[in-house]
Amino acid sequence: MTVYLFASITPKPEHVADVEALMLDMVVQTRKEPGNVRYDLLRRADGAPGFYLYEIYLDEAAVQAHRESAHFVAYRAKIGAWVTEPPEVKILTGVDVAG
């Protein structure tokens, strides 16, 4: 079953550029994963520091493979010191999703 994730990341003001660079690398690496369908990085439109990820994976095994990937492990090692709180990740299932 397809898995949808929505994650929010709030960087400390002095680390906005660091978090953005880290997330842009995650975009490149994650889009190469065989089980990844979509991985989009968005930012708050009001100018406040905040990034969001919209992710789609083929199934739970693909999500697990993502979490075990070298780039995700490296991301987790860096992100903690750069954010105001741990990233919030919501795991969702589709109800009526456009193809």
C-alpha cells in the first residue's frame, strides 16, 4: 500500500541555510531510491523559517529502506543541532489521491 508522509522542519534562525542545503541534498538522494515516488521540499511563504517535505513511497518497506539509507542516517546526525525541535512527521494513507 502506498505510504504518504508530510514532515515539517523548523530550523533555528542561524541555521536556515544549513538546513536548506542539507534538505536539498536529501531531495537529490531520496529521489534516486527505487521505492520513492515523490519527494518535494517546500518552504513557508510568509518568510518565517520553516521547511516541509511531501513524500510518497510505494510501501512501508520503501519507507524503511529510506530510513536506513546512508543519506538519511547522515541527515539525522546533523539536523538535531540545527532545528528548534525534532522534525514532525505525519504518516498518512490516501483517501482520494490524484494519479
